Amino acid sequence: MQRLAANWRRAGVSIAFVPTMGCLHDGHLTLVRQARKRIGQKGRVVVSIYVNPTQFGAAEDFTTYPRTLKRDLKLCRETGVDAVFAPNDEEMYPGHRGTPSRRLAATQNFSTFVVEEELSQTMEGASRPGHFRGVTTVVAKLFNIVQPDVAVFGQKDFQQAVVIRRMAANLNFPVQIVVAPTVREPDGLAMSSRNRHLAGNLRRQAPALWRAIQRAQSLVRRSGSIPAPKLKAELKKLMENEPDTRLDYVEFFDPETLKPIGKVRPGTHVALAVFVGKTRLIDNERL
């Protein structure tokens, strides 16, 4: 992949990149189309497919994360992707055997990690210790391998996109970070590879995340300003109305700094993580 990217760049060909963990859905394909739009027909679009063990905690769903490589490759061909980079664990982390850990042990061949120390401390960072250490490390490696001019991420992982944008700026990666809007199912559920774990009544309860966001939007528009603790309590109560949902966190914050906000006003961002059965879902939106 690195040699191919270097050859393209020597030939003056621009590269757009969409990093994924596979099990592709329409949300991913929207990112691919956005990448093509940004780079033009003469450019090259690269998709990576890699379930990165270093961003999973020991008790998280690394082993059960859906893997559908054959189907993913077919979708990439149909959507006009020029190259798919699908490495294995040994290629990405020499000496590592793929066991998820929030603190991947250094090995003889791999002992270097990338750590962002400000934006990654709240929300997903607080709920999943070590998660962003794995994310920033693997994305930095992918940027060095694919050598993109543009990289496209989805807004569903809002905090991740902000952390990666900061990392790219701080470490002088010559790549433009593009964040595309969240793609939703007809009932409002944000598209996610983990949605395939939901069935029957669990799937019917999952749109509660979107209903909570809509409720927050409605209350903020109506009142103009609401104390964050009051609005958090309102959304927690809404979640508890569903028998199989459990709120992990809900946070109201400045979309640039990710710092929590005490008074929620129009323009504030909301993010929440909710367990639906055993499946953990996240969502976010501007209020």
C-alpha cells in the first residue's frame, strides 16, 4: 500500500482516504462518495478495513465485532474504490497477537504509540480508558501508509474526528480532515456496524438515542437556555423508559474544545452513549 501510494504521488495523483473497521453500510459508502467528490475522477480513493485491537478494552467487543470482508470488498468495487488496504494484526503491530488491551504491551518490534492529552480525556476517553491511544496510533500509522491528501471521517464519531484533526495539526500530517454528516436509518438510528447485533425488541428500542437528541433540541429551542444537569436528568429519564437500555453518559459541550458546558444553549453539542442490551451505541448532534 505504501509503495502504491508513493507511486501515485510521484505521478501527481491525489489520494482520498476513508478508514473503516469493515462491516460496511450506507454510512461508510457515503464517506466514500464524499471522498470521490473531494478528489475528483482523476484521483484515487483508498478504503482501509481493519478492526484495530488497541482501541478496544479487555472487556469490550473486539472478538464479536462483525467482520464481513468478502461483502465489504464487493461494496467497495461497486462504489468505485480504487484500493482497499486490509492488513492483519502482525502487519500493523509486529510482535502483537491481536489480544485487545487498553495498554498494549511493548514488544521487541513495536513500542511506539501516539497519545493526545487534552481532547481525548472526556466522554469516550473517560468511559473507555486507553481507547483514543489506540485510535490515534492506528490512524497515524494509516496516514503514513496511505499518504492521503484528504481523509474523510463520519460525524457519528464526533469526538474521534476532533481528536484526529488535532493530532494531524499537531504532528504536521499534510492531510485535510473532512467530517461528513451522520447517516441515519429511517427511524433516526445512526448507522453503525454494531447495529447488526440488534434484533427484535432491541432494534425497536435503539432509536431512543435519536429521540433523546430530538427532545434536547426541542427543549433548547423552546427555552433558549437550560442548566446542563436538568437536561441530563430529562434525557436519563427518557432512556429509562425503555426496558433494555442503560445510559453510559450524556454530555453537553463546546464542539471546538469539547469542554463541558453548564448552560445548554443553541449551538451546544450533545453526545451520548447507551447500552441497548449488550450493544453499546453512540450518537451526537448540534442543538
